[in-house]
Amino acid sequence: MKILNEAKSLIKVNIRDYGMYIALFVIMLTFSILTDGLFMSSRNISNLIDATGYIAVLAVGMTLVIVIRHIDLSVGFAAGFLGAIAAILLTQAGVSVYLTIPIILVLGIVVGMFNGFLVAQMGIPSFVASLAGMLIFRGALLRVTEKTGTIIVKDEHFNAIGNGFIPSLAKVGNLNLLSLIVGALIIVLFIYFEFSKRKNKLHYNFEVISNGMFTVKVVFISAIIAYITWILAGYNGFSWTVVIVLIVVVVYQFLTTSTVIGRHIYAVGSNPEAAHLSGISVKKITYIVFGSMGMLTALSGILFTARLQSATTTAGTLFELDAIAAAYVGGVSAAGGVGKVTGSIIGAVVMASLSSGMNLLGVGISYQYMIRGGVLAAAVIFDVITRKQRA
């Protein structure tokens, strides 16, 4: 009973963080019941997660952009354009995939730094600067694809990034052994970081949850990871897209929670003037965040192009809106200074789950857009209400 009361209190105090997990659980449970378990099948979950990859990496970058009180509308068509450049390098220039990927990522950083220059150095509002970028990259994408309309990519190694799976090594029943090992490793790392974080808080006399509640939390989340691993291992295992997204999440989670740059990013988002007066270079942070956004935009373009095995004239359409929606649903605050990388990933999965579930139920595309829009509006309203309560 004590643990139950503590859990209720913990959820109430941290409703912003836990609300999205509860929403995801409710969505998955509802669609699983309505589709007679088809929604939670290995094939559907695997396809859902793979289809979320290119939006998830954008959502991670967009979260940091919104945290520092800016926005980037150019990421959609920039991803489409950079994906098309990758296709051109592979098919027409004969560049190796091992050179193409670093080149595209560097180009992405350059694009992001240019946006950062317009915002930080020139003082142009990020909405206007990125809107201009969106139009420029839309035109650039049409320009490089106008001859053929579609650029087919036949490089197997490149296409495997969007469609391939990690090797099986062996089978345990019908389960992919290497995927089981990866899942177990994720659980071990999660438990290690949770214990390490708790130990540091206790060392500095910070308030922590009780041992019982901490045990429940670790066991519950570990069980979820194990269950998802079991589902994926029962199909084709972890895809390379999932592996890439996991790497991005781990790197950015560490960056935002355990480094000086991470603390500076949130300080700038919370109060740019105070951050400047405390010695933090707001311009430097703006460059870093937009440069990071550019790199993740390039990665998104690579993932999308590899998944389609081609570059098209419509690539990148509405990517930016999906990424912004995922960030807000994941708990980022429109007021800046609040938002987690893990939250943006959950937000992306929530939006993808809605689309997947509605597709399985045969819901019309018009209703799908309206429902997703309603979910986004609800997330922002929830943000406003919680901020007023804290105030």
C-alpha cells in the first residue's frame, strides 16, 4: 500500500514525464484489443518501429531546438534533399557507401550551422530563417530529381540501413539470438545507469524515491524492454534502423544529462538572458544545437532514402511537422527549457502507433489527420496547464 501511494504521488508530481508513457500504454492496449492482437504482432511492431526511425532522429534534434526556444521548419525538405544527394553520389558519381554517409552527415552539419548563423549571428527569427530554408531545399530537391523524378538506389549495403536486420548468429527456438543478446545488453546498461544516477543523487543528498519504488521502476521498465526484445526477436530481430536510433538516443541522452554542454542548453532555454549573464555563450549553444539538428537531418534523409531504396521529388514532405509533433507529444515545453530526448522518442512512437493502429482498423486518412491533430493539440494544452499549476 505504501508503494502504491508513493507511485500515485510520483505520477502526480511528474505527470509531464509519465503521462506520455501512460498514453502509449493505453494506445497500444486499445489497438491490440480492437485488432484482436494483430497490432502487437511481431511483424507489425517491427514495421512500426522501423517506419518511425527517420522521424525519431529528427524529433531528437527538434527537441533540443525547441528547448532553446527556436524552431526549424527546413528539416523536412533538407532531409529529402540530402537523401537525394546521397542517392546521386551512390548511383551517378560511383562513390562508396562508406564515403557517402560521412559526406552527407558533414553536409548536414554545414546546413545546420548556416541556420545557426542566420539565427545567432544575424538575429533572424528561427521561424523565418528555417522557412526560407524549407523553400530553398524544396526547390533544390526538385532540381536534382527533375530529370528522372526518382533516383533508384541499388547499393545493398546502403539499402540495408533502412531495410536490413542485424545478423541472427543462431536461433533459440524461433528467436534471433543476437537480438536477444542486444536486448539483454540494453537492460544491463539501463540498470547500471539507473543505479549510478541514484548513487550520485544520494551522494549529494538529493531526494530520491524509496528503495521499494526504485525496484518496481527498474523491474517494470526492464520487463518492457525484454518484452519488446522478445517480440522483435520473434520476427527478424533488431533492424539496423533500430540500432541507429538507439545509438542516437544513448549519445544524446548522455549529452543532455551528463555534460556541461547539456546543462548549458537547458540553461539557455530556461532563461537566455540569465544564461548570458552567467557566462554562457548563447550564440555558441545556438550554433551547436542547429549544427546537431543538421546532422540528424542528414541521418534522417539517409534512413528514409535507404528505406525507400530511392530518392523522390516528394521526399521530406511534412517531416518537420511530424518531428515537431513528436517532440511536443513527448513532453517538450513551448516555453523552452523543458524536454527530454527519451520523451521525443516516445512521442514519435505514440504518433506512429496512432497511424499504424488506425490503418489496421481501416480508418480513413482524413480522420487520421484530424485525430493526430487532436492529440497534438491535447499535448500542448496539457503543457500549458501543467506550467500554470507549477507557477
